Amino acid sequence: MDTLKCTKLDFHRFAERQGWLLLYDNPRGDGSSVSYLLQDGNCIVADFDDVGLFKSLTDITNARTEVDSDSQDAKMNGDENGDE
């Protein structure tokens, strides 16, 4: 899944070429969350890790695509004892 990794700046450039409107860019301690309003009126939220690489993308239907399999959602489906 390394092919999905891109920098936040590259993602911003792509969004600008698509004509998406930046709603917010929210920095956090573990990375950042960026939201765009698409031309069809839908919204997406892209999450980036602490070094600025793409981590996940969520749309308004709550469909999610992730690059990092160590995410909290992936661990929920793992061993019930918390062992990996």
C-alpha cells in the first residue's frame, strides 16, 4: 500500500487542480486532518501522519481508505486479548 503514500503538499496540489475548496486544515500532535468540499457538494477528510504523509481518507458516507494497517480500526479486528 506504499503507492497510496503521498505528501500533504502533493495532496493539496491535486485538490487544487480538481477545483476542490479547502474547508479546514487542522494540525494535531499526531498529524493533521484536512477537509475539502468537492465540486459535487460532497465533503472528504484526509488524515496525514506526523511527518506529513497520507494516512487515510473518509467521505461523507463514512467510507474509509487507510494506508496504515496499525490504525485503531485494524486493531479492533485483531486478537481479543490485545496480543498482536
